Amino acid sequence: MAKQKTQFVCSNCGYTSAGYLGRCPNCGQWNTLVEEKIVPDTVVNRKARISLDGRVAKPQRISEISGNETPRVQTGMQELNRVLGGGIVPGSLVLIGGDPGIGKSTLMLQVSGQLTETGGSVLYVSGEESANQIKLRADRLGVGSDDFVVYPETDMQQIESVIQQMEPDFLVIDSVQTMQEPDLQSPIGSVAQVREVTADLMQIAKTNGITIFIVGHVTKDGAIAGPKILEHMVDTVLYFEGDANYKYRILRTVKNRFGSTNELGIFEMRDRGLREVSNPSEIFLEERLAGATGSSITASMEGTRPILVEVQALVAPTVFGNAQRVTTGVDRNRVAQILAVLEKHANLLLQNQDAHVRITGGVKIDEPAADLAIALAVASSYHEKATSPSDVFLGEVGLGGEVRSISLIEDRLKETAKLGFKRAIISKNNLPGTILPEGLQVIGVATLEEALKIGLGLQRYTRQDNLN
Ligand code: TYD
Ligand code: MG
């Protein structure tokens, strides 16, 4: 019998078994056994970690370490450089996750093309498409340098030997779920495979100073291991998001050992690949209907960058059964809470009304600063009174009907003024000490009621008045 190369280890208690067991006999947990390669004790098969200048790592006093930042490789895409924290750090491991079909392969092909143009060599390993298919797409995207090598393969041993021969500057693995360690019996795409493949890639990146981009599909059902389990193993995690029905794609930093997280790059999917969008606010507002009810504008921070987006709401009587609350791009519970505050403190009768709230352009917002704009859009639809097209709303709405201050107000106001808006309605608590941009009237309010009064141009707007 061939010597066994793998074993199963309980991820809960560490119990090891030669074969797979559904339940760990030691701790009694179900489905915790994962397959792992057996590392023989006698062989020291771990290579020493080599620093980027080619020297073997050794312990050093912190005062003796030079703090110079390694120079970064600039890709031709500013939006990508930004999410990476200012360019590619050589020898880093970058995971690009996203739904199937969102454009990960397209992005990697374009980046590869640009990296070869500036003198780098790229090995593009694809387990999903044939060389032919990649060639067709590369032609469409105008990628065709001699330093760009395509390799349709899934066997990690083969891939490793090609890397040793070619010594590329950059390696793309598309996708990690299609690669396999031939020693493991676990099926391709399983947790065990994906983890071992990534561990191997990490070793390759750190010992050879090769920058590796790993593409990983995010899947909703747990059957195939998603990139979630790899996040802690890699240096940088980027998520490529967007609604396949919209042309905009957002590249988001989820983790970055070399820069800030929550950075964001915006792209547009065209016939000939992805195009960078350097002024996203204009795009997210371009299709706005002037004078329409149920619409309001807010400035949402996406990383370090404010983006102006439109919030739309539609309030209509419930026809059947319970009132529906349908949201797109914003948390449903958050909207439900704002609706409750409107009902309690602004006298909107919403319990027998369906409410639809969406952020246009496929943008997702998850910060409380958008509360006020959501409340305004809902009230605007309810009263059938439009907000002014030159107003922006910035504030968190508290359960007591108060408008609370938000973070980074100056950045948001600056962007608002830059795009030609005339008024910003914000929490009055945000006013002290805030430098206001020129040409923008900034109005501080204490309550949601006040904001509605100003934003919807209602003369009188108190609970008592409404009850009369
Ligand atoms: P792809 O990069 O294959 O997605 P992923 O690797 O994340 O699965 O992108 C596929 C989609 O992108 C597909 O629906 C077609 C579209 N597309 C364009 O619209 N324009 C283009 O130039 C390319 C190459 C793809
Ligand atoms: Mg792909």
C-alpha cells in the first residue's frame, strides 16, 4: 500500500484520524474533521523565509531595522492602486473575491496586461478557461505582450515547477477553487484543498518574492469553500462587488496589511473590459429625475472618499396583508427603524403603507449618516413633495427623533460643494468647529421634524398641526 500522505484533523480539538469521520470521537462535534497533508518529522521541508531583497530572514533588534517602505509597483489603474494602499507590494499575496461573473478574470487580465507593459512578467494560471478562451478575451482587451504567459492547469505540483522555471514577477491563480494538491483526496474546491493550495501559494510568494493574485469565488451555499476561510492567510483581501445587472463594479478592500481597509475603487464594465471611474458621484447622480418625489441625496463615505448617492423611496398603500418593507442597497432593519421614527415623531402613518427604499446605481450603504436622507426620501414620497435637487442630507436619526452628528462631515461637505449642490442639511451638533466650504449653505437641525420642514418646504410641520 502506498504510504499515506494525508490525515484528517479535527478543527475543534485537534484529534487526528487516518480516514474521514463524520463525528469526532474525541470531542463529539460533527463535521469538524478536515484533511491535511502529513508533514514528516524527519524532513525539514519548510524553506526559510526570504526577505524581498533576497536575504534569509533573521532575528533583528527593532532599532536596527530600517523602516524604509518597499517601493510599490504602480498598476496602470489608479483605482486599483488606491485599494491596494498605493500600489502593489512586491511579494504580497492578494485575494480577489467576488460572485461568479462579476468580472474578476477580466480585471486580472487587464492588470496583467498593464504589468507586462511596464516591464514585469506575468504567469496567468487558469483552471477555468482554456488557453483559447483566454486568448479571445485578451484580444478583446488589447492584452498581448510576450511577457504574458497563459497556463491552463489545475495541478499545484505542475504549477510550482513552471513557476520555478519561469520565475515570473507576478502570478495570477484563477481561481483557487479549481486548483488541487494531488496528494489530498478531498475533492477540488473543498475546504481542505483550498486551504492547502493557499498555504502553498503563500510559501511561493514569501520565498521567491513573487506577487500572487488569487481569484476566489464567493458562493452563497456552503458546499464549496469560499474565500472567507483564506482571509487570514493572505496579505490583502479585495472584494469585487456589484450587481450583474448594473454596469458599475466596486472593488473594496476588506483586509490590508499594507494600507487602510475600506478603500474603494469604482469601475464600469464595458464591451472592451473595465474602465476606471474617477468621479463616481457624477455617475451615481446622472440619471436623477429633477422634481421627482421620493428622492434625496446624501454623501456616503466609501473608505476615505465621499460619494454622493441618490436614495429613492416609494410609499404606497398596502394592498394585501402586512405592509411590505423592501430595500435595495441598504439594511432592511435600519429602514424599518427609520420608518418607526417617522411614524412616532413626524406623524407619518406608515403602518398600512408598503415602503420601498433603494440606493440607485447598485451602491450599498451601511453607515448611519444616510439615515436622514432615507427619512427625507420616505417623507417626500409620503407627502408627494419633492426635495430640492440642490439639497444634500447628512445625519444619523436617533430613536427619539433627533438628528445626530456624523463622522467626516468636512470631507462630505467639500464633495457636496464641489458637485454644485447649494444646501446641506446636517445635525446642528456637527456645526461647531467645522470648516464650511464656500458656496454651500449649511443648515444645522436638531430634530427630524425640523429637517423635514426645511427639506420638503412644508410651512408648518408639528405633530399638533397634523392632528388638527
Ligand atoms: P468575468 O471576468 O469572466 O467574471 P468572473 O471571472 O468574475 O467570473 O466577467 C464576465 C462578465 O463580464 C460577462 O458577463 C461578460 C462581461 N464582460 C464585458 O461586459 N465586457 C468585457 O470586455 C469582458 C471581457 C467581459
Ligand atoms: Mg473568471
